[in-house]
Amino acid sequence: MKLGGHLSFSTLLLFFATWGANGDNILVWYTEGSHWINMKPVLDALVDKGHNVTVLVPSTSLFMNINEPSRFGYEPFNVSISMEEMMTFFEEFLRFSMYEIDHMSYLQMYIKYIELMRVDQQSSLKYLDGVLKSEMVMKKLKEGNYDLLFSDPIFPGSDLLAEILGVPLVFSLRFSMAHNWERYCAQLPAPPSFVPGAMSKLTDKMDFSERLWNFLFYALQDLIIYDVSWKEVDKYYSEIKGTPTSACEMMGRADLWLIRTYWDFDFPRPFLPNFKFVGGIHCRPAKPLPKDMEEFVQSSGEAGIVVFTLGSFIKNITDEKANMVASALAQIPQKVLWRYSGAKPATLGANTRLYDWIPQNDLLGHNKTRAFITHGGTNGIYEAIYHGVPMVGLPMFADQPDNMVHVEAKGAAITLNINFMTTEEFRDGVKAVINEKSYKESAMQLSSIHHDRPMTPLDEAVFWIEYTMRNKGAKHLRVQAHELTWYQYHSLDVFLFLLSIVLVLFFMFIKTCTFCFRRCCGRKSTTKRKAE
């Protein structure tokens, strides 16, 4: 028995050692903000499956920190941008998005928007320098024997690195501006008649004027993206490779695209075999709250609580708006947990408690939560959908206004403009979401759709990443459209060929009729002359 026990234990140890040793080596491209927050659960799950995960981390980052304990390894690289420069740009972007944009004309807005895009593009290329132009970093990466590169393409370059290393590439993203990457680079169909452009603030139910705007929106964004982004990245890629290179074509060679939405939140649209919709990757069941927080939540009684946060970037707002918001919240019967780091508002009610940080997912999953006041970030929205909580949206920048349009169209939210709303409008909006049953019913319906899937989105994301590694890529899922020219894709050559045949036949018909008419008329004229 003792010998058998030793043998069993040794066999078990050997199994685990072999299991860990057989794990694939996965390299992860650097990212930032909520993109990093969304990617981490996937990396943890891959580690749980026995894979070795290494993350590229820049020396300047707001969220990525090599000193934090983690279950995966880090590969640091240096960038020529300081934290002060990054924060200055970010603060300018927030000021434009939160306070200036609502007071600008469309022309002023686009001029400022393009200016910020150019600065961001140049910063992105400096980050890329830290990887591709560093002999030491590239030497380490080439010696890493990686089996796959996993990337959120918000920062360019992962497609080029994947080609250099000769490994499959899997993208994870929410969307690109006007779906430019997906439409042009990955050949994902997007008819403007019913697929609203990302950031257009339209739904899939469009009247003529909205379809016209959607069509023009696609075209305008494509021109801006080409002028600001693609030209610069093409030039950079061509310099690295030594031959003229299209960055969009490089991006289109990705094996798989994991899109961080699903049909609970997004509108139905055509998709391709190498596109997998895995919205809600980070969602999970709620955990118990800290003791003092639980006591405050329980003190709400039957009225319940409202969870209020503007995300990880927005720590505070102006004193004027803070007082307006606090005054409105003081007029509702619910207890409010508000993530806020600014000065305590003078109008703060006894029912509202301020926190530097809150366990958002755990609060949304609490049975006393009645509503979620949110800036409209995708991560927070998906946690609310997961737990079936109706929302009041205060969108500020980036995809947030568009996200709230989606949730509002599904009947699970009210959207307000924080720059123009009054105390009464904010208070009434929160009360409506809590007291009108349709909002809760819609939120629960979205939650039901979200959970009614063959596997969790996290498991699905991990499955497809492992699928790509098992098959040494997933090029067999890419459509042949990648090999066609634009006129072949739209069958214009076929159309012109068929049109030419029709025109030739029509020409021959006209010629035949003319010939017959002349013969017929010619005979009649000859007969008439002879009779005379």
C-alpha cells in the first residue's frame, strides 16, 4: 500500500510537470486602460490551462506595472515618452471630450479631433520603436520560441511583430473607429443601410436621413483614418521591412478576431468565421462585500442602493457639477455608493457615501442594487448586463456615448448629458430607471441573452486562442476576399463584362434592325420608281 501510494503520488507529480511543460508560449502585446483590464482575465485563464504567458510592458504606462504581483511574466521595454507627457496629453483629451466638444461646431470639433489623433499616432510609433528598433528586445523575443501573439490592436505593430516572429496572431478588440479595421483590413461586411458605424451614435433602425449620415460617416472617418493613421503606419512598416508595406493588409493577416461584444449589447450584423463575439469576458459572479460596505448596503432596507462610478479614469468632476449631482442623489430614497475622489460636495445627502474605490462587479451583483449610474464604458455596461441592472448613462468621451445609445435602444437605460442636465432631470432619470418596471425587465432580458450561451465568453476566448495554437494558425477561417482587388470584391469586373455583352447584343440588334429597315425601304423605293 505504501509503495503504491508513493507510485501514485509520483505519477501525479509527473503528470503536472508534463502538463506545465507542454503549455504553449504566448506573447502578449502591450495595451492600456480598460483594454488591459479586459485582457487580464484571459491571461489568467490561459495560465490556468498551463500556458506560459509573457506580456510586453512599456516603461511608461498608466495601468501596466511590472512590480505588481502576477501569474505571468513581463518583458519590459523602454519608450522615449515620459509619464508627464502622457498625462498632459490625456488631460487635454479629457478636457476636449468632457467640456469643450459640446460647445464646438462640427468643423472645430473635427479639427481638434484630428490634431489629437496625430499626437496619439506619433506617441504610438514611439512606443513601437521601443520594441521593433531595440536589438536587445527583438533578440529576446526571437529566442522566446513563442507559439502565438495575443494583442489588442489599439497600439499598432503586433501584426508586424507576428510576421517577424513567424507566429499566429489573435486580436482582441471592442471596435475600431467606424469599423475601419474590421471592414477594410479583415473584410468584415458592414452594409451602411443597417450596420451603424462605431461612434456614429446610430442604431440599426435608421430612416433615410440617418442612413445618409451613416454612409457619409463611414466615408469621412475612412478619409481621416487614412490621412492620420494609415499613411504614417505604412511608412513605418515599409521602413522596418525594407519594402513597400500596407499596414492594413498586415492587420488583415490576423488569424482570429475576438470582438468584445455580443448580441445582448450589439446590433445583429454579418460576420465571418474568424470573428468570434465574446462580450463580457471579465464578468463573474459577485463576491461578498467588505463588512463596513455591507452594513451600509443593508441599511438601505427595501429601497435598495444605487451604484455610481464614472470609471477608472475620471476621479472627480467640477465642484459645480459635483454639487448638482449630490443634490439630485440626496432626493432619492435609495442609499448611494459613489466612487469619487474630489472635494466633498456641500450638497451631499446623508444617503450618499463617497469612496475612492468600490468593488463595482460585486455591488452590481448585490440583491439590493436598483440602478447603476455609469459613464458608459463597455466593461461596466457588461457587468450591469451580466447582473441584470438598469442604467443611467452620463457618457463623456470615446465609445461611451455610442455605448449608451446601444443600451438605451435595448430599453435598459436612460442617457443624460452631464454638461447640460439639471438637478431635476438627473433626479427624475434615476427615479425613472428604478421605478418604471420596463427598464428592469429589459435589463433582465439582456442578462438572460448574455447567459444563454453554450460556454462563457471567457471560456470561448480561451478555446479559440488554443484552437489557433493547436492548428498552427487559423488561416483556413479567413475568407478569399483578402486575395481580391476592390473591384473584384464588388464584382465590378463581372458587371462590366455582362454590361459589355448586353451593349454588344443591343448594338447588333440595332444594326440588324437598321439593315432590315434599309433593305425593306430600299426595295419599296425601287418598286415605286419602276411603276412610275
